[in-house]
Amino acid sequence: MNTDPTQRPDRTSDRREPTGALPAPDVPVFSPERHRVLREHLMQEITRETTAPARRRAGRRTVLVAVPLALAAVVGLGVVAVDGSFGDGGDVTTATTGDPGRLEATELLDRIALAAAERPAVEVRDDQYVYTRAQGSTDIWTGPSKPVRNAQGKVTGLKTYEGQVEVEEWQPVKQGRSGLRRLTALKQDGSLDPSWTSDMTMFDGTAYLYLRQLQALPTDPDLLLAKLKNDPGVPEDRVAETVFGNVGVILDQATLLPDLSAALYRAVAQLPDVRVVEHAKDGAGREGIGLTYTGSGTGEGNPNNYWVFDRKTLAFLGTSESALLDVGVADKKGGATVD
């Protein structure tokens, strides 16, 4: 199955747990390590809400997603001029009328949301796995590695490949089982190099979100945005970047949930400081239209980090650091997707 691909957040080691609060960054740079910790914290928060005693959840139909300020480092990028080629993007609030850059991003996000809502929903069973296939650099993912042997054949260490890799993941639909990540090196011509392949167990409850947890999120953009904003530990001037980071964490699996995917984009459209990047390329070099968070209205930051969408279909391609090539459902870890 090949559903419109989405972003893969950071894929550094799933075996490490955060050991304490991280210091708030001086500038909004979304490092791979912080992205990993953000994913882990989101998963833990959702799990805590959905498994809380009934008396604490009485009358609640949605879950709380909250990320403390220490985990709220996201990309800050420059505003890129656009040519207005997106035309009528639907209703926009008067708050954007005095800001052409924000208006352009709002119109694009509205179109992306409409396209996402039209994609087919995928029915999955609790015993299945969400499969994703992505491409990017080992600057984002760790490995693959292989043993180094001496003249007597004894293993003396590990050698880790550096370069472009293909990453396959099988994430369980619900809690209670481990997942699998498979990394394979890519040759110069883009073909797989099986001599550099390694598997990693994605332990239950660590570094990834479950599809069933995402299905518990509200699909009304206003309610969803309120949940994403609901963290008393985040100063008011950092709320928008926190939300932007949260959304980036869950865009991949949300591809299988059209209503949630559309709601995420419409929630982001309400944020200030989101801007369009006209000529953006994903981690595989595919060109499209990009979106970035500029950070506190400064228009400054790292110009090499953004979300990328297909210019014609508006399907989510990935980020400037990673490209999502396939999203689907598999019956078993290491198995092919099902139709």
C-alpha cells in the first residue's frame, strides 16, 4: 500500500530515555536529539491520559497533548517570497490581512488540509503494524553498523556506515508490542547496499506514537489546537513553536487518518510565524513547496529545515532532512504492506 507519504521525525536511538529536563535553547533550532525526546514525551503524555483512572477522565472524549518548554525547540527559518500562485485558498481570518507572508501560508495550509481530507482512510486491526519507508542521512538516523573482525575472525568492534540510508519501520497499532526499524545503506546510484543492513527493536512505550492514540485526538481544528496549546509550563511566547513541533511529530502516521491530518494542518494555519518556502527539497531531493516556522516573528533561523509538499497534489513528502517514501499497514514486523 502506498498512501501519500509524510514526514518522519528524528530516528536516533529508541533505546535511550531522557535523563532530565533539557535547557531551553537560545535559538529555535530543532536538533535530531530534541526531536527524539519530543516524540517520547508526546507518547508518554498521551499514554498517561488514555490510561488514567476513570474518575480523572469523566466526561472527556479527547486526550491531552502537552510538551514542556524544555522540549519545545523547533526550526526557525527565514521568510521566502512567493508568487501568489495558489489563488483562492478559502476563508482566512482578518488577523492575516496585514501580513502577506502569513496569509500565503494560511492559504496553502487550507489547500493542503482539503487535499488531505480527500485521501482514503485506512482501516487497521489492533494486531497490525503501521509501515513506513523513508530516506535520509545518517546525520538523522544512527547506523547501520556491522562488526569489525581481526585476522583471527574475532569481533573487535563495530563500524557504522555514514551516508544516505533507507529506513523501514513497523510500528504496532496499539500498545503492548515492540516495533522494528530496519536501516539499509544506499549506494551512489540509489540502490540498496545489503552489506550494510541492521535491525533495531523499537521497544514498547519508547520514542514512537501508536495509531490508536492518534485516533483519540480531536479532529475539530479548534479543539485540537487547544489541546496542543494546553501546557502551563510553556511561556506564552513559546506556545506557537511548541505546537508546530508537536504537529511535526505526528504527521507521518496521521496520513492514514484523513480527518486528523486535515485538522492538524488547519490548526497550524492559525499559528503566527508559519511561512511558505517556494523551492523546497526533501531528504531524497524531491522538489516541492515548503512550510516553515520562523520563530517569534523574527524571520531568522536555519534555512535548511522545513516541511515539504508535492506542488501539484499537495501530498506530504517529508522534510528537508528526510523523505517519506511509503506509508501503509502490514500484518507482521518485517512483512510487506497489505492492500
